[in-house]
Amino acid sequence: MRKHCIKVVSIGLLLLSMVFVAFTQTRNNKTLAIINKLNLIENQKTNFQFQIEALKYQAKGNDSIKISELEKQLTDEEIVKRLTETFTEMLSDAEINDLYEFLQSSAFEKFFSSGEMSAAISDKFSDINNEIERISDNFGKSIEKPTKKFQPIPVDRENGFYATVGYKNSMADKDVLLEETPSLTTRDILEVKKVFSTYSDRSEISIVFTKEGARKFYLLTKENIGKPVAIVIDKHIVSIPKVLSEIVGGKASISGDFSEDEIDQMIETLKRK
């Protein structure tokens, strides 16, 4: 009888252990799914890499060595480990389940992924945007902003981002000369997509550069403050903004008076390596 009781207890403990392991795996799996869905690994890597990239040009001695050590430390495994620890400390099992379910829902897709919500919110604030634009217009030329009526300029150059040559403030856009070779090409682009601008009522192109591309873009903007840089796509200058300061962060955007089809075509071109 005693042996039978011990056997029953042992089986019960084994079942509880199996349930606990299965439950733990479920939480871990959901946590990893949340991390991947929200792109948290890449966000952390990109955030730190862009900060570190900017410091590389100033750091010396021990600081330079430390930067190299920090780069090696930022592995996917280490980032997942720290994110998982944060989730464990901050979120209960019920909250993990709630968050996981929300990320699978159509509400999440509509709010964060499709751009529908951003467009609707922007529309609700159109009166404020219109007033800001009206007040800006009253300042005349004291506020420089890109014109929506910019017309693409034909140019015999490959796709990419170009420094300009011999620029003078009085130059018209069509008279600006470009370097022979681009400072960045499509191979320096990590991601390109269409987004709805929070500052206007139209779509624009969002560009994220690779690590090396971010470094090149930082140098391009740093060396051309007060001058325009040109973006060439399909043998046309599609944008020629003036650089106000060096840009750290490895991101750029292309906006203007483009149709949705034109934006889609430019995105396809920029995706080609």
C-alpha cells in the first residue's frame, strides 16, 4: 500500500513538473514571439550602433577600445537575454498573454502596420498643420523648406546619394553639379518602404541605411553642411535638400510632389542592389 502511494505521488509530481516545463516554454515562446513581432532586437542593435558609429570618429585610446568591446557585446543572443529578463521583471503571465494576443489581432495591424491610423490621425490635425503652414509662409524666405513642386532633373548618374560641386547659394537646382560617383549607392540601403508623413498629407519614402551606409551618410552630411546633396533615382535628381547639420542615425527620407505609383517605382529601384 505504501509503495502504491509513493508511486502515485511520484507520478503526480512528474505530471506537475511536465506541466510547469510546458507552461514555462509557452511563456518563453510567447516572449520571443513578442520580441520578434515588435522588432526589438533590431531596434536595440540599430539604436546602439548608430550612437557608437558617431563616437568612433572622436574616441581615442581606452575609449576606442571600449567602443570595440561594446560592439562585440551586442549580439542577438545577448539582446534577447536582456529583453527577456526585462519582460520577466515587468510583465506577469497574464500580461504576456494579453500582449501576445493583441499582437496577433487585426487591431494591432491597423494601428501600427498598415498606416491607416497614422493617416486618420493626421487628417484630424489638418487644421493645425494648415495654420502652421500659413504662419510659415508669412515669414517668407527666412524659413527654408522643400517645395512640393520640385520637378525631377535629368542627370547622367547612377542611383545614389551625391555631394555637389562648386555650389553657390544663388544657384538654381537645375544648375547644381554633382560628383562623378555617389557617396552612397543602393547597396548601402538596409530597408526602404513607403510611409505616411506625419508632417504632410502625402506618402513619402523612408530609408534605413546599413551600418556602413550610416557611416557614409554621416560623413556626407558632415562634410556638406550648408550645401545641397542630391538623391538620384532612374537618371533623375528626385530630391536635392540642403544639409543643415550632420545626420546621425542612419535614416533618410524622400518626399515631394510624387504620385503613389511614382513612389512605388522609386522604392523598387532603391531595392535593387
